Amino acid sequence: MRHGLITLERMGLSTDLYELTMAQAFLEAGIADRTSTFDLSVRRLPTQRGYLVAAGLEQALAYLRDFRFWPEALDYLEQCGHLKPEFVEYLGSLRFTGSVEAVPEGTTYFPPGPLLRVTAPIIEAQIIETYLLTTMTYQTMIASKAARVVDAADGRAVIDFTPRRDHGPQAGLLAARAAYIGGCMGTSNVLANERFGIPIFGTMAHSFVMFHRDEEEAFHKFAQSYPGDPTLLIDTYDTVEGARIAARVASELGDGRRLAAVRIDSGDLLALSQEVRVALDEGGCQDTHILASGDLDEYKIKQLLADGAMLDGFGVGTQLGTSGDAPSLSSTYKLVACDDANGDETPVIKLSAAKVSLPGRKQIWRRVDTDGRPTDDTVGMADEDLGGEPLLRPYMRDGQILEPMPELEAIREHAQQQRKALPEGVRRLRDPSAYPVRNSPRLAALIAELRAR
């Protein structure tokens, strides 16, 4: 049965056809082994974004480490009609042997400098483009959205509720990881807990309440079944009455258990949260939290709290998992240098209107003030020393990962520290301040030289 899920044996096929046809042409021309350098970067920030949070590197490196075309994939390529037999045979022994430098996951990133740099023989560097782009930019997009939602929540819990709204199970798994890096306290995605150890949270669906004779019976059944402190969904019928019923059920829990929270998924969240708070307090549930869900984003959350909503946490789904207001990044993977016939490295540039690339191997240098707050970034040549912190760090040499990747908790903590260090204007949800990014004089001169040619 062709279930359509990507397996390890077919991972090499997760690419665009033109990557393979270009690689075939490189091989036939006898230049397959010429060293080349590609930059994976973002051209510009999306609307209303002051910064991005780098994510996805661990998956990108794992893909490169294990890169190969398995027999099942080679069998397909032999009969697909676009490739020659000798090239397919060549692919059977192809592995990634290059190097990778990248901005560490969780680091705040400002375009257009490189987020990741690949240096490898041209065929290797070309074929991996598709997978690297989708892996790095999707997680970066979600981590950046999550950071904004967490900022808006102002210290209250934010839980990733995206799995049912994400663009497929694989996207849901990586969205949970990226959202956790961005600051969410956990996810509803069970697989993300099993794979990454991300804390999981859940309540109940309206269907559970509707299946029973009435709300009280449903709440009792659920509370009896759940081994810990339950959270009850109270808006199936009358939200405030649901809160009163939940409080009665809480009083009968016993065994030292308590009603952890109630969730409101619809209606006027501002007014309902205030009325529910009163109902819970009067019912003896002063320490029970009120969670809200229902097509929330950073703008709605910030407004709810500014208006006085009595909410202790948020489950955010659709708008987080799709980054609803900015559902894509203008990410690119561009050739910036390649060896000529004599083996000398030559910088190259793309000059298409509105899509000019930055030539040569580069580094991003970040300066900070005396309080450790970033002040500006300078994109320069890789062998320059421009002062400050170099953001691109080595992660692979000769196709091998240089050291164990940080634990997810460490990446998340790094992301939180990075975000908190940013100027307040850059973190602003609407009309954020522009963070200064400039080219070094040497890079600017190289661009002018190549343009003049």
C-alpha cells in the first residue's frame, strides 16, 4: 500500500526534480567535484516581524549525516524517465562530504545574512537544497511566531494546540519542537513528547461532554478516569454554569487531587473569563486556572489581557502552526562561491531585480552594549574580524557532525535569553523598530565589483 509517508529509504527523493537534472549535467560536464558554497538565508523579515528565531538545524544536520539514495529510491529513478542510467548508478554511492556553518538554534536572526552555509562538491551541495530550505525555514517561522505569542501572554502559559491544524503529521511534530524553542511550555502532540520529551497537556473535547447525558456526568466520568489533576472543558452549553458544575465535581475528587484548570474555547472570552473566575472562587476553586483557546494569536491575547481578562494560560492552534499572519519566509539557498577550472575560489552574485544575493563566504558579527543587549549586526567576509560575536559556527566537517547537539531544553533557554536581550522596540508586535544590519566595507566593495563586471 502506498501510504505516502516519507521513510528513510526514500528521504533522498525529497527534492525537486531540477536538483537532480542539474546534478546530472554537472557530472557529464566533468565538474561534479568542484567545491561550491551556498548560503541559506532569508531575504527580508515578514510584515510586522522585528526578528526571527533560528530553528531546525538539528534535523538539517541529521539529514546531511544520513544522506544517501537507497536501493528503493534508485529503482524508482531508473524508470522515472528524466535521468540516465550512469547517473543513477553514480547516485548509489553519493554521500554528503562537505562542511556546514550555521547560526545556533534559538539565536535571534535578522536577514539577509546567512542562516546556514554549506561548502561541498557542487552535486552534493545542489541536491540537498530542497530539504534544507523546508526544514530550516519552517521551524524558524514557527519558533518566531511562538516567541511573539509567548511575549503577548506576558508570563502566562502558552501551549501548542496545533497538531489538528498543521499541514500534515510531520509538520505537526516539527511545529511542536519549534514552538517549544520559541517559548511554549508544552504541546498537545503526544508524538512530540515521545520524540523530543516536550511536556504534553490535554483536556477533553466537546464530543465527550455531548456523548454523556449531561455535563455533570461527563465531568465525573472524566475526572474518575484521569489519574492526575484534571482540566475540564466548560463551554459546551452554558459556560458559566459549566464552571459551577466543574467546581462541584472538584469538591468530590478526593485523594488529594484538585481541579487543575477549566478551558473556554468559544464566546466572549473577556466577559466569560471574569464570570467564570467568580463562579470558581465561589465554588471553592480559587487555585483553579482558566485556560482559553479558539483561534487565538498574539494580537488577540495581548488585547484580552489589556482589557482585564482573567486568563491564566492559552492553547494556540491554527494561528501558531500555520503562522497565520505570515505563513511563509522569503528563504533562499543561493550559490555564493565556486572553484574555477584552476581550483581557485571565485565569489558569484545574483543580480535579479529585488533578489540580489550576497557573494562570497560570509560571517555575521553581532555587537552588544555593556548590558549584553545586541546593538547591530554586520555581514562581512568569513576571514574578516569585525568585532563582536561571530554568529555562524562550525557544525560539520567532511560530512560528520563535529559534536553532540545541545539538548532541546538548552536551545529553548538560549532562545529565551536571546529574545529578552533584544531592544523592546524590536520585540514590539506591531510596527517593530528596525534592527540595524549592514554590510562590511569589504563586502560592499565586492558587490560593487561583481555588479560592474
